[in-house]
Amino acid sequence: MDTQHTFTIEQLETIERYLDHTMDAGEKVQFEAQLAKDTSLQEKVAEIRFLIETVETAALKSKLERFHESIKDSKASLIDAPKRTLIRRRSKSSIYAIAAILVVAFGVLYIMNAETSSEKLFAKHFIPDPGLPTTMSNTSNFDFYDAMVNYKRAEYDLAIAKWEKLLREKPQNDSLQYFLGVSYLAKGNGSLAEEYLQKLSNQPNSIFTNDAIFYRALALLKSGKAEQATQLLKANPSERNAKLLLDIK
Amino acid sequence: MGERQHIEKQFQIIEAIKNNNEFVLKKLYQDNFRKVEMHILKNNGTIPHAKDIYQEAFIAVWKNVKDDKFIPQSETAIQGYLYQIAKNKWTDFLRSSQYKKTISLHPLNTVSSEEIESETENLNWTSGVLMQDAMSVFNDMGDSCKQLLMQFYYQKKSMREIAQTLGIDEASARNKKYRCMQKLRRLVKTPN
């Protein structure tokens, strides 16, 4: 009975855009006009809103459990708890604590052993681009600068999601390609960073070209492609590139 | 001027909460728990009560922030708001039939800890029973759907990146997300 009212993939994605306020003004007006007269669409919006809320709340709740575990025991929490549960809970949490310490210790050892020299180089040289100044006056590019605010706050996932939406409309935009590349790099994703920064090599007149080469070299290093990074830096001499090149050798 | 800065900081916190910023949520949670716990323990509550009521209040605050129902007016607005909601929820619980029933059946101080555990589990989680059911349905879903949906809707990762970690192309990832949403919908509509 209900299955006939199910939503299509296009409807899901449109409604998602409506709910997270990423529709542009024109699409929003059109959508809201349709929404006003179409009761089945209203139902779908309510339903998808509910499902997304369910996912988000369940995710938050599992986070809260973890936040709670890491609140240290203090006298305040010992006031009137029955003794037996207290002892049980404490010994359990100390086992967890020991387990956690062991996991972290082995993790660190593993990472230290696995970390190649190019990883270290990356860590030494990578500083995210400071980003573009965000002023409130430029309303035509609101979405771009909105994501820039996220970028500056190091909320790279959000910035990426917003910019990738914009890139679908403007696939050749050099600012988008550049900042998407640097965002992925800041998150430690060398291969997607490389993919975006590579695109700027077709646009020699872009103001980002030189920076893009430097970050692309870092992206290659991040992915363990030191040889390619060296070649790229050699082909594009600059003071900054030379410094990095010196360290690779 | 100082006050203005503080309020600006509140707005930043609000923005971060809307974006599910883990660092900010964790700090807000941990910084304010003790005060709520103290209030509940001083007013006939137990440690499990304190945790449940506090988490319920925390989720309510988070929801209201997302829905723009909360606008900060002062420097410690959100912290005060969280405390107030937790306090109100505790008062409501003390007045509830659920609590009074416990008292009448068991004279104070003889209620075993197990019974308190089961009492607190029955507290209403979020916006009613429906959401609670839906959440347990979601929690029982297969791990791949759960992870994908949480990464997209909660962590707000891009479809492109999710696709990469799964080792599939973006179109397939979008398709998979769609199928997971359909599955969740079906399970919520017809439990069992």
C-alpha cells in the first residue's frame, strides 16, 4: 500500500537539497510552489525529513555514549550509586582503558613504522592555503564564500560537499578546483587532491597555477609518488618548489 | 564590546552544532554534565537517571539549534539552555506517573538498581516513540548501509569521497545510498 508512494532517487536528492538549504533561489521558489499544491510531495518531504533525522539522531546518540565514557569519574558521580554496580563499572572501564591504551600504543608503533619519508616530508611542508577573504558584500558568490568559511574553520568535509555541488554547474572553475584539491589534501586524501589540482595544469593563466603545482607535488608525496613529485617540481622552478625538492633528495 | 564578542562566539558554536562538529559537541557535552548530574542526584535521582536525562536534553538542544528554534542572547546562552532543559525534563519525570508508580510500589531506598535501569530505559528518547522505534530499526540495519548513511547525513561527507572509500564510482554510491534509504523507509513502515 505504502510502496506506491515511495520516492525516486531524483526526488530524494531534490528533497535533500531543499532540506539542507542548498537549492538556489530559482529552484527553491519552483519547488515550494509545487510543494504547496502537491500533497503527495508534502508527504515525501515529511518522510525523508524524518528518515534523515533518524539517521542523524542515531549517529549523535552513539557519539554521546562515547563522550560520556570519557568523562572521568569524580566524587560527584559516586554519591548514591549502589556499591556493586560501581565496582563492576569501574573495573570494566579500567579494562577498557587498558585496552584503549594498548590499541593506541600499537597504533602509534604501527604508524611510526609505516610512515615513509615522503609522509614526513608532507607533514613538514603542508600548510593549508589560508583561503580567500570572505566579505559579506559579494552576494553573487554567496555559496562559494559560505563554503570558504567552513574551509577556514577546517571543516573540510562541509566545504568539499558545498564546492563539489558548485563544481557540477561550473566544471572549469579554477578557484573551485584549487580549493577542492587543497581541502582534500588537508584531509589527507592525496589521490583526490591530485585529481583536482591536476586539472589546473590546463589553465596556465589562473592565479592558482603556481600554488596548485606546489600542492600537487605534496599530494603526490602523500600518495607515495616521490618520483613524480620530483619531476613536477623540477619542471616548475620556484623558491618554494626548490626548498621542497631539496628535502626530497 | 566584550559582550558582543561573546555573543559572536555563541553564534559560532551554533554554526558548529548545526554542522555536527565533533569537537564542539564533545566539549559542550562534557563541560555541562556535572552540573546537571549534581542537580539530579540532589533531587532523588540516580546516576543512570542523570545520564539519560542529560542525553535526552542534549539531543533536544541539538535539534532546536538545527531547527533555528534557539537564538543565543548572552555569552553562556547555550550552556544555560542545556541546563534548563535538563532540569525541566527531570521535573517532568518526577511528576510523571511512571515515577510515582515506582514510589508507591517500592518505598524509597528499597528500589533495586536493576529496576532503576529498566525504568530509565523507558524514558522517552526524542520526539516520541516513533523516532525511538525508527532509531532502533536503523541501529539493526546492516553495517554498510548504516555507515554510508551516517557518513553522508551526519558527518556530511561528500558522495564523491564516500564513493572513493568504498572503491566504487560516484553514481553507484548515490544509488547505494538511495537503496539504503528505501530499505530504512520500508523497515520503519513495517517493523518485523
